Amino acid sequence: MSLSKILKSKKSIQTDIGEFEYVRSLGEGGNSFVFQFKKGTTSFAIKFLKTSEGSKLNRFKDEFFCAVQIPSHKNIARTYHFDKIDIEDEKYFIILMKCYDGTLSSEGVVRANDEGVRSEKAWKLFTCLANALAHLHSHEIIHRDLKPQNIFFDNNAEEYVIGDLGIAHFSDEKFERDSKTNPSERMANFGFSAPEQINSKESVKASCDIYSLGQVIYWYLTGNTIRGLEMSPVANANSPDKLKKLSQIVKKCLINDPVKRFQSVSEISEFLKQLEVPLRPDYWKALHALDDSIRRSVPKIHGALEVSDAKIINRFFNNFQEDCKFDDFWYMSLEGGDNELTGLEHLSGSNYLFCNMTEINLSKLLIHRDSDYPYKNFFILLLESSAPFELVDNEDQPVVRGLSAESESDYATLWGDKYIDCNETSSGYYEYKGDVIKVRRDSFKDRIRHLKRYAYIVVPKGTATACMMDRTPTERFLERVVSAGTIEASSLAIYKKETQSHHSRDITMYN
């Protein structure tokens, strides 16, 4: 008869510390059986092992006696008593432990939850497991079998707890033990253990538990474990900060080469501290690049310069694109905004494509260079009004349009060499000469034209126009530029005065 049936029929066991009433079976491991008992109103978990189990018996003894020699910890399963009892003429060793409220395996994964919930739950689990491993490792104990079945939840403390030190490695120098482990002896499970635990004959190290930590968190977030493959992302640029941090931690925990992994929980802590320290943006590379582009394009410039010559304008744009990175620059328009520069392409004559969407008719390029303070450099695209789009219908026939004389902007969709009404593609499909075509952004491109005089200012990131919450000083400056058709000295002086104190401290601290 199985031990479970025997205990169920006996209903209780007698130990050196009293009688315990049988409740139910909790599970079976490679070395033992675990059952729930209660004494009075308090529940306990009791692990059983037959005395005839040989080497398993020595490990069973070590699991209790080595563990009780270190201080207790809220994230390590509590053990209370070691005993030897008789059941139906069979002798068993038992370990009496705290009974927890389920395992991580029974709780399941958080894959189906929204990102906010996944982030908080996974961070909680990570923190508990990291604290537990730090405690074990500080006392020279390597768990070697961290997996969801060995992780419990304590409802009262609201903490995850690591249990089952049945195959843990205890330091020979610190603990007197009965069991000895051959380095080549395969221990733990394949799914969550480090590759070197399965294949290597080297002694086990803390980095093995670090790998398992990463595997458990990855499983908790995705429902999968990985082995030797690129991990699927668990976070993106818009994910909560905790989830983004976990993504980076898990990725390094799961490196197959143990040398390249985190070597300890303290290394993970240091890594997290580094993530908390914001990197100072290096604005000066872009500032110098813009200044060089200006000087290389218009060597005689002093202060503000008005450029109408198409050859010089294109020379500046070419130098700018060669020297500078678009994502180091912001632009603003007459309507304010908070916009990253994404492109500037010459179409024909005075027509350019600005930021991959707006077709502009460039009247003048207005450049300002400050020889003493390069963070005050900028350039303005002063536009003449563009003609409205000439649209065609789905039979390639011209569309008669009734744009108001007061219209300031016009919108269309560019498909091949045709401009069509934006509303024709709003469903995600376009019907052309009887055929229905799926609207894809690489072939159906949104376009804008300004039907009135207009202006854009382009500035390096970190400078006042890019940093100020109040956009009105720059808007007023652009309005004056459009009205005058140039940068007047008085207008520039007002703009400089109103923005002077708003440049990033990461720039002005060096001046």
C-alpha cells in the first residue's frame, strides 16, 4: 500500500513533539513525499523519506541540519523539526516544515495579464527570489534546483519563499555533511537549470542559481523556458520601467556562458543601481556638428544669414545630413509642437519633403550662428505658399476641388505618382479601376502642403527651444520672421532674451 493511503487510513502520526493529524498529500519529489498535517489549528508540511534510501538519506539529513545552521530568512522556507518515526513496520525520517499557500507552479504564469500587472507581479517575484538566493549564497549554499515547484507563497507575509534544499550544494568548509556530490553527477531539472549543471564536470557555482532565477522569471512572464535560443522580448520601449529592467536582467542571467552571466545577486544589484543613474546626454557632439555644417556651407557667416541661392541651400542640406544625425535635432512650427526631426529630402527646384510627410516650397534658408555659444545656432525654413494637391479619382480622372480661400493646409495620399483623397484610403483598402488594394504605408503615403506662408525652426536637442515647456516665445519669433520675411535684429534679440535661461544645464554648465 502507498504511503499516502497508509497515512490517510491512520489519520495521524506520533512524533517526539506530539501527534499530528493527516490532511492531504502535497506532492512527491525525487527524494521524498510531502504531506499536509495539522496540530491543533496550525498546518504543517511534513516531508517523509524511508530510512533505507542510502545516499538519499544522507542528503535528507543535510537538507535539515545544514539549513538550520544559518539564520532564518523570510524568503527561505522554514523548517522546525527532524525526527524518525515508525509506520506499518517501516522506518521513516521526517522533516517538519511550515505549510505554505501553494507553489508558483500552481499559481501559473502572468502572460495573459496587462503589462502593468505583469510588471508588478514579476518584480515582486524577482525581488523575493533574489533576496532568498543572496541569503543562501552568503552562507555558501547553492540551491541547484530553483524551479516553480520549489517556490512557495506565504499569504500572511505576502512573500515568495524558496524551499526544498534536497539537492543543494553545501560548502565542505562550512558544513559537516553526510552526503558528498561528485561534480559530474547530474543534479536538478533540465528546464530551469543552467547548461553547465547538466553537461559540465566542474563544481557548481552561484551563477548556476542566477541562470535558474532568470529562467523562472522568463517562464513567469511568457509561459516558456529557453535553451540556447534568442529570448523573445518581454518588454519594449513603452513598457513600465520595472518590466524593462527585468528584460535586461533576465537576458544576462540566461547567457549560456557562465562567465558572462551575473556571478552573484550583488552584481545584479549593482547593475540595477547603474540603470537608476540617468546618463548625462552628450549634446555637444551634435552642437559641434551643426556648427561645422554651417561654417563649411557659408564660411563668411556672422550672426544671422539669409540664403536664397538654391546651390548654397542644397550645399548646406547635404553637409547637414553628412555631419549630423536627424534624431539629435528638434523642430517647431508656427503652431508650436514638440517634434523630432526625421528627414529633409530635395524633390525638385525649391520643393523639399520635410520629415517624410510635408511637401514644402522653400523660399529662403535663414541660418543663425553664434561664434561664442554654438548651442544658440539654429536654422529656419521660410516657406512660400504651395499649390493645392491635384487629386485624381479611382479611374485616374481629375477631382474638382472646392478648397476655401482661407484654407491654410491641404492633405492628400501619394500613391505611386498620383495624389488621391485621404478619405478614399481610411478603411485600410483602396478601390482602383475595379480592383481592391490593401493600403500599406510603404506605398500609400500621407502628404501635407502649406497654402500660406509658413516657417519651421530646427534646433539641436538640449537647447532652449527644444527644452522649454512654454512654446510661445519661439512661436512669436517665427511669426515675426514670417511677417518680415527675414530675421530682424530686434526680433532675434527678443527671442534670445526670452530663451536665454532655458538651455539645458548639461550644456550651459561648461560655459
